[in-house]
Amino acid sequence: MSRNISIGIDIGTCQVKVVAAENIMEAGNERPKVIGVGFSESRGLRHGYILNQTDAVKSVRQALAQAEKAVGFPIKRAVASIGGIGLGSIISHGTVVISRADFEITDLDVKKAVEASQQEIPATLSLNRKILHTIPLSYKVDGRVVPGRPEGLKGNKLEVKTHFITCFEHHINDLLETLQEAGIEVEDLVAAPIAASLVTLSKQQKMAGCVLANIGSETVSIVVFETNLPVSLEIFPYGSNDITNDIALGLRIPLEEAEGIKRGALIGGTYPRKKLEEIIEARLSDIFELIEAHLKKIGRSGLLPAGIVLTGGGSAIETIDDLAKASLRLPSRVASVSFGDTVRGQIKDASWSVAYGLCLIGLELGEETPMSGEKLIKKTKKGLMNILRQFLP
């Protein structure tokens, strides 16, 4: 029997991360086991999108070579993530008249309603963009909200509120071409914040309402969950590199030293601690103000019982959770991710959550026919509902 193995590739602005995992049987249940990882410094990227494809291909190949050495076979297929400031979020509504003579709602009616909501997206918001994920959030039958799926109910009119996660078309094409040049056939393409949420958030948190904030090197991505569904996604062009730059300017020290101080690697120096804390808190406050402004925009400010969960490389900054709690008036914690005991010392923090989440998605895809290019985009356009329902804890 062939092994059910999945590869996740996360091409971030700071690092390219590759995780290989397989399903194993333990106590009668299947669970994912990480069997190899690889990483390299990202080159040719800015704010999450590819500027120099040649450099990006080299970075991907280097990370793949490490992972291939660990797993013992060449990697040719993978589930990939896409992130950066090219990602976007659109909420749209669609309405259809029930087609059957007995007024019973069918799968076809639901599909038509979702398609109608897509057609209602303003041209200014859809220009140069592709839809990655289509997520129906709620339904109404004859003006009344219905819990769950509406199939089987009877009525005259069906309305749907749909969340579309989009990305600039040329960013998608550049990523697919880069991976193809590196010898990878892309099985599926997933928005990075969604992949990270699969392993950093619990079902209870998603049901109650929370925001996952991934503080990367050059971007901060947030995804807001309610009733188990992602209701909003936003990307900000700021990250932990801005904190490093502020430290370097404020203390007049080289960038390398500033990065070490930020990560807590340099201790016992003569740097004024109070000034250092002020510099870091000032930049983090700016980031949390942006998050707060977005939560106000969507009507969720101070109204997410499960609070904010912090992940990404920037989440390792000391006292960041306390500052988030004070700035957003929400419960706050840094995400903790368990990858099992099989990769001691290789996966150390939640910055690997995107790549690991991609593996989980790939394991569920199983033996489905791999798709790339336009076919892949059409597939991911169909929605994230099955993925979410299958992988939420």
C-alpha cells in the first residue's frame, strides 16, 4: 500500500519552509506525522510577492533539497501557500428565486446564489484579481436567517452572504511559475493565513470569535473567525523588520545587532533597556492600531471572546501579548503549535504553522488529480468549506 504523504511549501518574505508529513495509524486512529523539513533564506521577495523569480527559485530549491534529504525521495508535488499584500477580502450578497415547482431548495439553488454573489462584486474590487476561496457565511430564506445549510428547506427566495478571499492574478501566476521552475507541481493553492489557522486555533476559539495575527518580517496578516468561519482577512505592509530598523536607528547600531536584540539573542549589553522597550512598543502599537481599525470597520472591536492569537516570527517579542491585550481590549496569547515528537529541534515555533497546515490540507486531498495553473485556480475558487470542516479540531 502506498504511503499517504503530503508536502507543504510556504514561501515567506523571510524564509522558504518545506514540511513533509504522512498519515500514520496510532491507537486505531490516523494522525499526521512530520517526516522531514527544509528551509532557506528567501530571496527575490518583497512584502510577500515575488520580484526576482530566479532568486526565488534558488531559495525554493535549497529548502526542497534539505527536505528531500530528510525524507529520502525527490519532491515533485506540493500544496503551496500564497500571502503578502496581494491578498484581499470581499463580502458580497447574492439572491436567487427557487427553481423547483415545490419550492424545495436544492444544491443547484445554493450554487446559483453563490454565483450571484460573485457577480455582485464591484468591478473596481475584482479588477486584476483571482478568487482563491469562496466561503458562504450565512443564508436567508424569504428574508429569514436559517442556521446551517439551506438544502431541503422550502421558500420562494434564497439569499447568501459570501466571503471571497482574492489575490492579484499576477502574484498567483508568478508563484506558480516559480514553483514550476523549481520542479514542483502544485496540487492546491491556499491563502497563508487560512493554512496557519488550521494548526494555531481551536474549534472553540473559532466558534466564539477570535482574530489570528501573523506577524511576519514585512507583513502582518490577520484573519477573523466567527461561528467557525473566516469572516474577514486583511494584510498590512508592516512587520518585524520595521522593528529591527527602528532599533538600529534609535540605538545607532548595525542591523545585525538590532535583530539580535529584538530576538533576545544579545543580552548583557550596554543598551538602554527603557529606550529599547519604548522603540519596540511604539512600532507594535502602530501595528495593533491598524488591527483595531480593521476590527472597528467590520464591527468586531472588543467583541471577540477568544481574543487575539499571535503567531509568526514577530510573535516571539517579549511582552507582545500584554501590549496586544492593552491595545485591543481583548484576551491575548501567543500561539503554541504541537508538531509531535518526531522532529525535535527542527520545528521550534509557530512560524512553521503555515507549512504544517498545508500538509494537513494535502493529506486530506489524498489521491485527487493534481492541478496547476488555471485549473488549480478554478478548483480553489470553489471554496474552503470542505477543508475547514475536515480539519477544524
